[in-house]
Amino acid sequence: MPDDSSRPDPAPAGNGAPGLRNDSAGWPDGDAAVRAWSDAYFTRTKEIVARFGDCPVTYAIFMRRPVVSAPRLAVEWLEATAARRGTRFEIDLRYAEGRWVGAGEPLMYVSGSFVELADLETLLLQKIGPACVAAFNAHTMCTDLPKVAFLAFDARHCAGTEMAEQMAYAASVGSERARRKVGAVGFVGNATDATAHYFGRERGLGTMPHALIGYAGSTLRAAEMYVETYPDEPVTVLVDYFAQEITDSLAVCRRFPELAASGRLSLRVDVPSSRYLEGLDPTASYAVIERNAPRAIRGYRTEEELRYLVGAGVSAAGVWHLREQLDRAGFDKARIVASSGFGPRKCKLMSEAGAPIDAVGTGSFLPARWSETYATADIVEYDGVPKVKVGREFLFRR
């Protein structure tokens, strides 16, 4: 069990990023919006309690699986809602931001008026579970590849701007934990301006999609267009459009040798799972791993693990092959960026193969099984008296 599973500080640590405004990402703002987006049985409970007499209550919020605590957006929303309603909620945060939380352990207790809290449960839980699971995944990935810089390219996979806000925040929390625990490089930026502040930046990062290469007509011409437009910036060139990852990478390096020699030129591989990187097939892929990381293919491997190591798409063998060809041509300072399906499991396999990746562009820290993100709330005290449904006694405050 991690060494910080006991209760830490009673407030979220934060990472210096500005707080989320209540209207910054389309979050329900105002009682009419809260009512519209809350489960009906909560709004009816509010009306019944208001009719028969309010009482102070305490909710316990927990997850059914281990997570990394990422509560800030939820806490800020609660505080803003309380201020708007002219009331006060006591938030007893048992696990500060970035701390490991065990399955079933209350992440926080929220106390206040039953009338004022009853209709907030739906929206509160939406702001806790997904962020905590994504932070857990981001931490795991950064820990397994501690020398690799990560870029959060999740925005286009999110269901709207509120989710994009949560996921960027979560990546920053998981990344910061990995820095603290193992000195990882972690997430150094993301793709959108709106959430770049979570990574200490004013703007999103990224250079070119496949669409620009299709427009330019060649990988080299796309690189030239980018450098002409942004002459003072490092450049990352996407090299898989024409299935000529080696050929096009070397052509770009030869066109911009100064950038390559200074480490300001990166080649990004995003090979689809329908084919192998240029110059590889199953036999050649095994040979590459045998030369560079033989222990990675010793012993039993599942089909998924073999795909990540020697299969089609962006594999460890593919990254090693590109590195070999760049070094052989004298471009040992040119960097490799990998993308396509880099979630916790793939990062673990890349680590075991020692894949020479300098940076990873990923959206796959997003929870793969949404059912794992379900946060749950139960009232555990009514008017100061401990009471909870049978089977949930483990939630009582101790």
C-alpha cells in the first residue's frame, strides 16, 4: 500500500493554477440550472425536508476503487454554490489533492443544511469520480515512464468542455504526484489554451495534425511551412501520413540539420494499428527487440502485450527501429514523440522494453471503463447522530 494512505492535510494542496470560475466550462450555475440537472428524487427530497423541517447532515463521498484524490473542482463548486445560497458547507477533506485513496475510503465529508445540500449530490459526484480516476491513470503512466515528457491530447475525446476541464486538471494532479514520488518529468503541457494554466502555461502545445500534411502534399513540405510560419519555435513533425516514417524522418532531418542537432526537431509517430512502421514486419520487429531489449520478450506475453512490443501500430520495436535509423544517419539528437493508445498498460510495456521515447502525446489517461468513475455519497449523520443504511457503516467518521 502506498505510504501516504493515511489522512494528510485537511485542505487540497493545489498546484498554483487559477481556480475554476463557476461559469468557465458551462457548469450549472444558479439554482434553476442545478434543479434542471439534478436527479428528480434529490430535488423532491429538498422540497419535502423544507416542508417538514430542515436539519444538519453530513455526507460521506467515496469511490469503489483506488484513486488519486483530485477534489479541487468539486470543492470550488461547492464553495461557490454555498456563497450564492447564503449558507456555509463544512468540507472535511480527508485526502488532500494528489494523495492516494483506497477503495471505499471516504475522500471527504460534507456537512451543512439538508435543504441546501440535497439537490447538489448529482452534480457534486460528477465532479469527483472521473477526475480522481484520470489522475490515478496519469500518475501511473508518468511513474512508469519517468524520463518521458507527456502532453495531454485528450480534449477531442471529451464529452464537452466540462469534461475537458476535469481531465486536464486530473492530468496535472497525477503528474504532480509522479514528480513528487519518483522525480518524473510528467505532463509538461496540453493541447488547448483554455486549460493550459493547469500545466503552468498560457497556451496549448502542438504543431501539426495529419490534415496539414495532406494539405502540403508531403511531410517535408509541411515541415517547411511550419518552420516558415513559426521560425523561432521547436518543431514536431508527424511522419506517418505516407507510411514512410523512416524515409520522411530522415528527409526532414537533412532539411533542418541545425534543428536536429540542437534537439529542437522531433519526429512524431502515430502509426495506425492496421500496418507496421516502415521497414518492419513481425520477424523484423522481433529482431529489433532482440537487439535492444531482449528481456522484454522472454517468457509469456499476452496478445495485447505482444502487440505493444512487436505488433503493428506504434510498438516498442517501431520506436527502437526509428531510433536506430536516426542514430545511424547521424541525427542522434533528433527526438521521438509517440502517440496512439498510450494508456497505463501501454506505458508499462514501453517501460519494460526501454523504448527510447522522448515525449508521449496521449488522451488515453481518460478512464477506459466509465463504471469505475462512479463516485457515491451517503448521509452518515443526521443532526449529529450517526446513521447510515445497513452495509455502509464503514463510512462513519472516525
